[in-house]
Amino acid sequence: MLQIFISLIALIVTLGILVTIHEFGHFWVARRCGVKVLRFSIGFGKAAKTWIGKDGVEYVIAPIPLGGYVKMLGQEDTTVPESAEIPASQKHMSFAHKPIWQRMAIVAAGPIANFLLAIFVYWIINLGYGVNGVAPVVNGVVEDSPAARAGLMEGDEIVAVDGEPTVIWQHVTLQMLSRMGETGFLELTIDPADSASLRELQIPISGWLGGETEPNPVRDLGIVQLEIPARIADVIPGSRAEAGGLQSGDEILGVNGQPVRGWSHWVELIRNNPELSLDVTVQRAGSQTLLQLRPEAVEQADGSVAGRIGAYVQEMSYAELVPAEHQREIRYGALSAIGPALTETWDKSVFVLDSVKKMIIGLISVKNINGPITIAQVAGETATYGLDVYLGFLALLSISLGVLNLLPIPVLDGGHLLYYAIEAVIRRPVPERIQAWGLQLGLLIISGIMVLAIYNDVSRIL
């Protein structure tokens, strides 16, 4: 219940920030253009709080934080500006009677505000936290995996993916994710452990990760990152681990003659072998011991069966896990933090737009569309991980909102911009009948996306 409460609060705060910034963009530019704003609403539904500001604007806070709006004088009369029933004394303050470039600026200001928020958030992250992470040095390569066949070896450092520099593992993952659904070659620039000169590797991909909803490109290629050692902290009394002779302090070296790369690999082996006898080699007090374990079969929430033995991992500090030479830290000043913030906002915007295109043409699964439930879960989790993690999530959502609102779909800002662009070319407003058809089509598209997103959310839970 506590986690649900945290997720709910995180969802309200997150969407509240994004919607407020978006609508304030419309509001601020409208006021600068001399348009009279009638109402500034955050949220949908029956108003929870309403007040009239000193500027004469009605401010509204509603309980459903999935959107908002700015109502302006003459906003509904853009198709017939000359016959709109607006007093002559107020026509100069009407949205409909403003030059087309001002109307376009007002509409575009919402998404632009979201991009500016992302830039500001990334600037804060760069200034306060910098870039911290682990150098992308390969800890191991799975036998006969795509990475192994391409010639990647343990100890190699991935310094670039498709020509884009990668300082930490997060950069490697993000750059690889940009190739989801594609066919061709993934190009890695490697700094070998046994040579002073860089070398290039090409890994063939075909419809890569297109059907995945939780893609892990590094693991899919067979690349082992930093692994927590498979060392036992404790075993549960009466468990299969205790019955098999596993003890606190044991380090798992191998299973059925195959080496164990680390704790996550060990867990994977246990889960994949319910009720099967496993020959486990452990390091104990300086010598190797052979044990036999039979993982207990446990039914999962989705009806599948996974193995379990009842043992805990021995936790280790960051300094213990990562050698000093593999720890990466970049610090920025107030001015030097601006460039990386702009670059990251641009890169993430391109990534979101490219992902939308790939979903439309079928290269990646529409199951990757997330709704409010998933956003609430992720927002709640990131809020517990630390302020920098939550801020990064907030910036990514802000970018997504900005990009999606610029899509040329009627009812979205991008749809209005499309109408105004057509108006600028043909020298007259788009016919009201065409706009009405567009409105119905836009509502159908948006409603369909929302239904699909909520369906995906529920499917993940079930």
C-alpha cells in the first residue's frame, strides 16, 4: 500500500509539473502577443479550486492531472474571424484576429516549454551531479553470442557505438536502443585490453529487439557488464539451499561444468531449472567444493514456474565492485553544463520521434506504449532512487510530451500548426468542414492510443 501511495503521489506531482509548464508556455506567449486569456486550467474534471487573478484570468485546478488547457478570447472562431461575435473594442485581443505567425507561436509555445524544461533539468543534473558511471569495459562475453562471433573479448572497452562516443555503460545502452527494430550492422569501436590501437567490430542485426517490451540490448548481444559476484550472504532455514549444503560466504563458481558470470547469471540458472538436479561448484575457505542443489518449483503471477533455492546475495559497496580505473566522473560548471544539456535534449527528442516512426511502420512493438499506470510505477521507483534519477525521468517525459504534441494530429498542437501552415499557403483558413473531420479523426486516434496504453499497463500487471 505504501508503494501504491508513493506511486500515486509521484504521478500527480510529475504530471502536474509537465502539464503546468506546457500550458504556461501557451499562456505566456499568448499574453506577450496581446491575446486576452480567459481561463488557465490544470487538470480535467470538475474544478477543485477556482479563483480570479489580478489579471482577470480565471485559474482552475481540477482533480484529473492528465492534461489542461488555456482558453483565449476568440479561440473557437479561427475559421470565421471576420464574423466572430466579439465586440469591436476587444477584437485586437482576440486569438482569431491575430496574425497567423502569432497564432502559430502561441500554439507551438506549449511543446517548446516542455523542451526548455528538459534542458533546464539536464542542466541542473549536470551542474549538481555531473556524469557518473562505470566505464564500458566488457566483463565477459557469452559463448557463441553475437558479440563473441564478432570478436569482442573480455577486457575490451566500448568507446563508441555507431560512431557516437560512449563514456559509461548508460551511453552504450541508449545508443544501442536507438537501433531497435532495425536491420543491418551495429558498429562498435573497441579499445582492446591487449593493444594500444582501436579496432572496429560489426555485429549483424535483423529486426533487432523489435518485439521486446523490456529490451536489454547489451545482454541480448551476449555482453556481460559489471556483475555482482555470486557470493552467498545467508540461506533461509529449511530451504533447498540449506538442504543442498550451501553456506554463508560460499561463492558460486560454476553450474554443471559451466562458469557462473555473477549473481544475475546464477539467479537466471536457478529460475530456469525448477526441480532439476544441479552440480554446483563453490569456493569455500580457499578450496572448491561440489554440491548438489535442486531448485524448488514456484508458480509465478503469470502462471509460469520458476526455480527458487532460498539464498541471499552478499552486498558489496560501489568501491568494492568497480575498480578505481573504471570509475568515470565528469563535473561541469554553470556554463559548461549548458552544452551537454542541449545535446541530451536533442538526442532524446530524436530518439522519441524515431521510436514513434518505428511503431507506426511496425519495426518495434506498440506494446512499448506506456500509460498512466506504468508512468506512476516508474515515477514512484525513480523518486526512491534519488533526486537525480527522478529528474532524469521527468526530463525524458517532458521531451516525450513535447514531441508527441508536435505530431500533425488534429486536437494536438501539431494538428493546429498544420492547419495554420496550410492557411499560410492557401491564404485562407482551412474549411470548417475539413477541420470537423480532422477533429473526429484526431479524437479517434488519441482515444485509441490511450486505450492501447492502458491495456499495455494492465497486461504488464497481470
